[in-house]
Amino acid sequence: MKLIKHLLLTLLFASFALTSSVQASGQVAPSAPTEEVKKEYEPKSITQLMGSFWETTGINAIVDLNDGERTSSPKGSNYEHEMNWFESSLGRIIMILIVFILFYLAIAKKFEPLLLIPIAFGGLLANIPLAGMGGEGGMLGIIYNMGIANEFFPLLIFMGVGAMTDFGPLLANPKTAILGGAAQFGIFGALVGAVAIGFSLQDASAISIIGGADGPTSIFIASRLAPELLGAIAVAAYSYMALVPVIQPPIMKLLTTEDERKIVMKTGRKVHRLEKLFFPIVVLMLAILVLPESAPLIGAFTFGNFAKESGVVDRLSNEMQNSLINIVTIFLGLGVGSMLAADKFLVLETLGIMIIGLLAFSTGTAAGVLMAKLMNKFSKDPINPLIGAAGVSAVPMSARVVSKVGSEAKPGNILLMHAMGPNVAGVIGSAVAAGVLLSIFK
Amino acid sequence: MEDVNLILESVKFMVLGMAVVFSFLIILIIVVNLQAKIIAKFFPEKAPAAPEKTADTDEAHHVAAIIAAVTEFRKNK
């Protein structure tokens, strides 16, 4: 299609110079065998000009089913293939409609707008016919190769999330970390489910991370284990994170009794500044000893947190929390959006990913709540089972949901800080789970 | 036949994964509790208490009073 563009330009210039004399062999395609050769101006009639311009319009690309248009891949032309009729016409239209739905969800429903807007717009750009924006030289392709193919952007996001996270609530009540572990059942339960419906083990592992309810982790794992499913996985992860307030409460209510939801928890002790300072180091040391495979994720996360807790580099930690994470979010969104091209997204696997993602999310919530019920039986201080639901990461959304459901059962019962403990432990838990999956496929 | 094998395989992943996640977090809990005890022993609550005090001293009140007076003075000018 580059060829056609070049040719069109030449033709336009020619039309200015020469009058419309019908002369040369006006066939467009065969007249330019090699790209490098400088094309000579050829006189064209106005009808030929119109005709060749028509060839380059998006309308033609969508209407003409057998125009031989090629898909675009950030990995280069070896990975591209000629589009079938569906990919070059109807698929595009469906994808553009899906993008509009995502816009609607982001703007009107406020579903994770910070990510859905860039992702959806990237999807829109990726579906423009002939422009090849998702290709190796296209804008989206460049962004994709810059930071998603090599898993760099998710790590930067993780750094920012680390700088934003306060581990105080977890340190005040460390045993709630177990709940963040229990919720990872969502990941592994979904893994079994995904294999059962026919995904390969590797693909299933990438999909199941959606159950960790952690966008950057999902993208990190997907770009390593199943790059071709990245678009669907990212969209599923972020949509379900946005849907936390819809998905979680029914499960939480189903699994707890009215009395359990009314349990008031003891306020946590005051946490020493040094504890917070040492915590990221402790986590990182453990990661180094147990699971070096998770080091990129945990390393970035703890670095961000350490910069914050050190208290002497506020400039750096503010940068990570604000400008840096914002910039990276834009790039990450657009890059992921490039995977929303019709030829990559409108495949049967996407449907499977959406279903498994929902399953993963629900299982994680349920496992967290059940574990909290179990802990409540054995703990001397009462534990409200609702906080188990916050064990899926989705910081801080799921903690807020827990608090809301809690105060519905008993007005004035603020569970937010108690829920933040399992919530941040869930981030660590899903990073560890991700490390385990990576270590399996090493 | 192969299907069954794969599912068994994924169940093994689950056992391994959950075991690692739980042991990681349990070790973390133990270390964090230990750390809290050590810190409480060697660095008794001093650091957080100190800044709270300074914020509430007479000096702070004086400064506030002076600032208020100055702004009032400027307004009247």
C-alpha cells in the first residue's frame, strides 16, 4: 500500500505539469516493479486519476473484498498476510463499533477511562484501512515495539503503582496477607478452565492472569507467553477491573451471612516509619530468594515504594506517581490498542478469553471471601469475611467495594483500611503467581 | 486422551502456584512480624511522635499569629 501511496503522489504532480492527454499505458500496478527506482512522471487522464484515487480510499478498501490488502504486524512483513474478506470489510466495521462501545463505557460509565480511552482509540487507529498504523513502521507498531513487545511499559506502570501504594494497613495487620494469596485461586482455577475449553497450557496461563485483576501484570505475562492474545487479554483485564463494583458484591453477599457482614474489626496499630521503609526491601529479598523470575515485576514495584517511603526523594516518587505513569499509560494504551485490529481481535479465542476472565475474577473473589470466613473462625480478633474479596488486586477499587458493601450491612462500619491490607497483598500475590507461571515456561 | 493430560497438567500448575504464593506470603508475614518486634524494641515510637509535637508547640502558634497579623495589616493598608 506504500507503493500505491507513492504512485498517487507522483500522479498528482504529473497532473499539474501536463494536460490530460490520453497517452501512456495507464495501468497503475505493473508500471512500478521496484520501489527504489525513481518514478517518472506519466501523463494521466483525469478519469485515470480519479480511478487510482478511488483505489486508495477507505471506502474502496472496505467495499472491495478481494483487493489483496495485507494485515499489519509490528513484527514486520513476514508476519503479515493477505486479509480475507471478513478481515478487510465486515470485521473492521464490527471492531469500530466495539471501539465506540468502549468509548461509551469509558466516558458515560467511567469504566477505567484512563486506560480504556487510549486502548479504544488505538483500536480505532489500528482498524483504519491501508494506513498500516499497526505495522512495523506505523505509529502504533513503533509504540508496540518500543515498550510492549519487550514488556517494558507494564514494569514502568508497576513502578508508579508501587510509589502510590501505602503498605501501612498491611503492616498493621500482616495476617490479612493470606487473603491476598487466597484470591490467587482465581488465576489457577481459570488456568484449569482455560485448558479445559481447549487453550494450550501457555495461552491458558497468559489468560488466567486476568484473575489476578492486575492490568500491568496481565500485559506483562501476555506479551511474554501469548503475544497474539494480548489485545483480548488486556481488554478483558481492564474491563473486568472496571466491573469490580458490579461483579463482586453479588458473590460477596452470596457467600456471607448478614451477621458476618456486620462484624466490626479492631482498628490497626500504628505502624512505625521504619517498618514501612524496610518492607519493600524485605519483599524484594524474598522474591530474590524464592522466585527470581518475578523480580522484574516485584523489583519495579518495590523500587517505586522504596522511593516513596525513603522520604528523601519526593521529586522522584512524585514523578513516578504522576507524569511518568501518565506518559506510559498513554503509550501502553495505544500499543495495546494496536492489537484490536480486526484480524487479531475477532477470533474465537477472544470469546473464550472473556468467559475465562470472568470466571477467574469470580473465583478469586469467592476464594478470598471463603478464606476470610475460615480465618474468622480461628482468629482471636474478629475478621469481617468481606475483606477477603479485596484480595484480588484491583487497587483500590475492590477495597472500596468491600467498604461499601460493609457499610450497607452496618452503617458506620468502615472497612476500607482493613480491606487495603489484602488488597496490596493481592498485588504481591499476583506478581508471585505470575512469576511461577513464567518459571514453568522458561 | 491428550485433553485429560493437559487438565491434569494444569491442576499440577495450580498446586505448585498456590503453594508458592501461600508460602511466599506466609514467610512475608513471619518476617514482617519479626521486623515489627525488632523495630519496636530498638527504635521505640519516637520518630512519628516527634513531628506531631513540633507542629503543636507554642512556636507554631506564634508563627500563625504573626502571619495572621501581617495579612490583616496588609489588608488594611
